[in-house]
Amino acid sequence: LGIEASSPILDLGCGIGRHTLELAHRGFTVTGVDRTQTYLNKAREKARIGGLEVEFVQADMRSFRRTGAFEAVINLFSSFGYFENPEEDRRVVENVYDSLKPGGRFLVEMMGKEV
């Protein structure tokens, strides 16, 4: 993504923290957001064991935003694009855009609904 270590990154739909923790290990300031508390509990435990400082937030990506807070937002493992109403997908993208600093980057991995 071409951003400096220690830059703030949002892992949106972080699950059990696979990417969140790796980014923190590499020196980034990472916030992991997921709506499933069980996943976040596992991620917090892994961070504790690894001695990593990570903020984990239980929230829905359709409503989570922190205006201008992140250099990058990642959304991996096809956790985007599955809402029934396209307006909900649009809300997620608007929240991401609002949460990025000027010039920030959004990396999203997704498969089509047909797959």
C-alpha cells in the first residue's frame, strides 16, 4: 500500500485478527473492527499472547466510522458485498471514505455474489 510503518490502519471485518495482528507485528497502529464478539475475544487473546497493542472494536461496518483517522483501510476475505440491499454496501464505502485521511487507501478483496 505504500504507507509508512506506524501509520494507522483499519482492518474492517477483522474476524479473529489474522491480518490485524500481522500488521501490528510489523509496526502499524491497527484498529480491528468486527461485529462478532467471539472473534474479537480470540483476536484480543492472540494480541495479548503476542505482546501486541491493538484496538479491537465491536461494530458493524455499515455504521462504523472515524472521520479522517486512517491512512489505510483493509477489508479482506470477501467480507464486503454480501448485504442484500446495495444501499448498505454504499454505506460501508461512504464510511470507509470518511474514515480515511486525505490520500488514504482502501484495499478490498471480494468475489462476485455469483461465485
